Amino acid sequence: METGLSMDPKLSISLLSGAGFVLGVLGSYLERRQAARWLFNVLHWAAFVAVGAITFYLSGSIRAEGTVQTFQRDHSATLLLAALVGLTGLGTHVTASLRGLEGFLFSMAALVSFGAIAVIGQSSPNVPFKAWFISHALAFAMSGACFVIAGAAGAAYLIAHRLLRRKRGRGLIGIVPPLEALERLVRWALLIGFPLFTYGVLTGICELVRTNDPGPRAWLQDPLIILSFIAWVAYALMVLAVLFLPWIRGRRTATMATWGMGLIVVIFLVVEVVSPLHR
Amino acid sequence: MRTLVVGCNHRSAPVEVRERIAFDPTTLPDALALFHNTFPDSEVVLLATCNRIEAYVARPVHSHPRIEEIIEFIAQYHNLGVHEFAEGLYSYEDVEAVRHLFRVTCSLDSMVLGETQILGQTKSAFETARCAGTVGKRLEPLFQQAFSVAKEIQTKTTIASGHLSVGSTAVDLARQIFARFDDKRVLMVGTGKMGELTLMHLLNMKPKQLYVSNRTHERAVALAAKLTGRSSVSARAIAFDDWLNYLVEADIVITSTGSREPILTSDMFASIPARRKYRPLLLIDIAVPRDIDPAVGKREGVYLYNIDDLQTVTEASLADRREAIGQCNDMIDANVITFVERQSHWDLRPVITAMQEHFRDVETRELERVLPKFENLSNHDRQLIEGMLHRITQKLLHDPIHVMNEKTGISGARLYADTLRTLFNLPHDES
């Protein structure tokens, strides 16, 4: 008998993981304020539980339905992205030079988790070849995580840079990692994320060419394809600039990464709302 | 047991008075031993720093020394008349003594609010007294609690946050820009004293290389040699005409010359960022008049701080510390109450034990007197009588002991203890 009180598991996991990451942000804030150390530890564990819950949910879904079915759902891919970002946030405690960044990463992970609610029920059409799709979805999730991490580190850099230039850098230590560490993280995240993104785009193009359905003319009318191409070009230019233009350092690198993350957010929203081909 | 504090600090007595009654660290164990020999029932810790001289004493309630006797001891030890220093002294007893010690270890009573040296100095004084055998069951838990409170306050409040010296503030700024220092190069232009002090703080971070430049090259050479000797960092003197080229290599630059005009203008700096491949650069301009044109600080990747900027940061840190005072006082008060209540229970134990023994004695004596008068008393009946008498004494003792344990706080506990000792003629055993 239905009681009417049960909640869709997808909604539950999105809310639970999002709440866990929010508590992680709160814990980071309390740690920076040197208040209630025991509470910080508890709240930090909430973020750990959030990552674990997503992992458990996705593992169960893969066992029950298979990898392809699982990642055909945009909700699963989005949760994977949130888990990767959250895991990176937990990982910043491994190195002292990035301590303070976890608050930014947890907040990104929380936004992505809650954003997954918007795409419950959305899925890609059935795909006959499994391997390319799995790698396609994973590549996009991982590259998305890298770009989000780069954007979060870039935002942290810009905040710290602004405070230091305004001579209000007092008390930043422990709240935001040093600028040098943040810049290094931005550069590495871009350099790792871009090849993964390229792989995701290429596998998508290969499948479109293979099926030739609905045809090249339709491709050019799909906002997702157009935006993905624009994002690819943008990140390609970013990576080239980071590698070969010596004046693209510090604040400029951080600004690029932050704008890039904004572009990823726009793509995500467009995919879920107006893209016909991927529906 | 009573706890007493007698002493003076930078607020109560000028340095001329403090230096007269200061205790030499090398002879401190002798002073402690002499105090203990003079007052065998007491415990003592002597805390002697450049800003305070204090004697922390614990003794049985009706024993010695009293405060006047402690002052007299200090006078005799230093061959002084009491009148020569007594005016600058303060004294605290019991709860206030505990609170004072907690405030001292938490640096709330220090000249520089939130400084952390006092905790180390207090620990050192405590260890010296412990080695001298003048610390016992009263001062040991008191000082351990004081150290615990200090650590709690340092971690949970902002009382020790930030830095209050220009040099350490510069290090904070450097740490906010650079993640590591072992690959960084520091350039010092000028050999001013303030600049040197700032440099010493930076050298604690162990940079890779230090360059020193001055118009008078011999001074640069001397300073480089001095710094190499005092730290493990390699220091090299460079020609003053060449220092601009070393801006390409350096990551942190300290300027402290006596020049009336800026030695680094925006035009002079124009080509440097490209040559440095736009790596971040921290410029610390300690000099007045300023050595570096403020326009240089607007360049990409450059962080320029002059002496006023550093002072503003240190003042903001001091304001933060002052804001934490209320929170610290609350935490100290809570810990004082906890400690005093715990000690009161300890203090009551001898009285409770003495009362129980007294009642047991009465019980035993009455049994010995009455039981032989019973003829043909069976073992069972004997046990019944003994059990009844024992239960009567236990019931009579239960309420007084329960009430005494409830009445925590040193004055309440002592009042009950003294009254019971008087009423029941109990011995004064406070060991």
C-alpha cells in the first residue's frame, strides 16, 4: 500500500548529498573561525558521507541496471560530477598548501548536487555500443569536475588577490590557500581536464558520424553541439595561453578559469532545457 | 589547602623595582629549596620573567606562610627592606589566585596581549619547581589545568591570531602569496635596522638564497656575513648598481635605505615583470621616505606593502585580540569554577575520612562496652546488634556528607570542614 510519504530515490540522494556538502562548507567556515573544533570534524564527516552516499547510489544503480543505463540518465552523470568535486575537496586536506580550498569545492559540489534535481527524469536515448558511451560520459564528468575545480580555485585566487591588493590580507592564512598553490591547481586542472573534454567531444562526434542520425544539418541546430564546440575552443585557447603565453599568469589565469566554469554552467543549463538532439 | 599569589608585573611596579627582586634562573632552584625549608608544609613555584616576578604558594589552611611572610621571604632573600618594593606588589588568594594564574598563562595579563612566550616561561618555572621538589598535590593540578586552559583559549579564540610585529606580519603576507619558500630568493636593499629585523623573520622560512645590497658595499658584505652566520640561508652581497637586475630573480624584496627619493620607480620597473615571466613579487618597503614608487604596486603580479600598510595589519590583529578578551574571560571563569569545585571535593576528603573514623571508633568502643554485658549472646544476635549500630552511624553520617559534597566552592567547603572539625574535635590532617 502506498503511504504517499516515500520519496523518489533520485531526489533523496540529491538532497542528502547536497545537504552533506552544505554542512561541509559550514564546517570549513567554523574551522576558519577557530570555533567548535569538534563540530568542524562532525561537519567534515558530513561531506565524506555525501561522497560515500553518491558512490553507494551509483554502484547500486550500476549493479541493478548496468553502467550504460545508469549514465544515460543525466542525473547520475551530474551526481558523479558532484562526487568528484567533493572528493577533491576532501583531498585538499592531504596537502597543507591547499588547506582552505575545501569550502569552495564543497559549495560547488552542493550546487551540482542540488542541480541534479533539475535533471531527474532526463536521459539520453538508448545507445547500442556501450563502451564508447561509458567512456564518453565518464570523460565529460571528469573533465567537468576538473573545470569546476579550476573555477573554484580561480575564484578563491581572485578573492585573495583582491584582499591582498587592498591591504586587507590579514587573517587569510588558513582561510584561503596561498596564491601560488591556487594558481598551480588552476593550471593543472585545466591541463588535465582539457584532454578528457576533447576525448568526450571526439567520442560524441564519432558516434554521430557513425549513425548519421539525424544528420549534419540537425547537428548545427543543436545548441548543445554548438556550445560544446565553443567550450572546447575556449578551453583550447585557455590551455594554449597557459602553456605558451608567459603573461597569462596569476590573476589572468584565475579569471579565465572562473569564466570557463561559468561557460560549463551555461552548457549544463542549456543541455537540460533546449537541446533536442540529446533528448 | 589555601592558594596564594604574591608578585609584581610591568603594570604594578617599574623595572627599577622589578629588577631588585628578580630571581636569577641559575639560582632559582636554591631559592625554591630555601623557601621550602623555611615553610616545610607549603608548595611553591616562582615565576620570574622580564615583566613579572610572582610566587605561587599552596599551604594547609592553618599553616604558613601567610602573605606577609612570603613578602618577608622575598625581602630577606634579596637583602632588601620590605618598604623598598612592597608598594608595587599585589596578592591574590584562593579563587582569585587561581583566576590570576589562568589569566597569566593565557597572556591576558601580558604586556603584549596574546603573546605566547608566557606559556612557555610558566611551564619552565613549573618544571624547575617540580625538579626542586616544591610542587605537590595542590600546585601540580593547578598548573596543569592552567596549561590546559591556555591551550584551549589559543585554539578556540583569536587571542593569539595574527602578528603584532612588522617582521612577522611580513612573513604572514609572504605565506599568503607563496606556498613554499625553499625555492624562493630574497633581496634586501639597504641595511636599516627595521629591514634587518623583518629579514630575520623571513629567514626563518628558509628561503633558497639571500641577496644584500647597499650603497656602501662593505655594509652589505658585513650584513650578508652576519646573516649567513645566524641562519642556514646562503647570503651574498651584490653591488648596489646591480640590484635592479636581481629583481628578475628575487621573489621577495625588502627595501630599507635612507634615500630621500624613490630608488625604484614605475619606469625603472617596467621591463622587470616580463623578464621575470610574470611570477608574483612581494615588495616590502620599510623605509621612510618610501623607497618604492606606489605606482609599482599597481603592476600585474606585484604586491607592494609600505610601513603604514604593515602597521595597519598589525593594528587590526591587535583589535582582533582585544575582541577576544570577553570570550577568554568567560572561558577562564568557567575553568576556575570547575577547578575550584574539584579541589573542594579533594579538600573535604580528609574531613569526611576523619568523621567516618571518629564514628567508627565510637561504634567500636560502645560495642566493646555493651556486648560483654549480654549473657549467652548468640553469634547471630551479636551480628544483628553490630549491624544495627553500623547502620545507625552510616545513616547519621549520610546527610552531613551529602550536604558537604553539595556545598562546593572553597569558602563553603572550608566553613563546613572547620565547623565539623570543631564540633567533633577532629584532627587537622590535610595531607
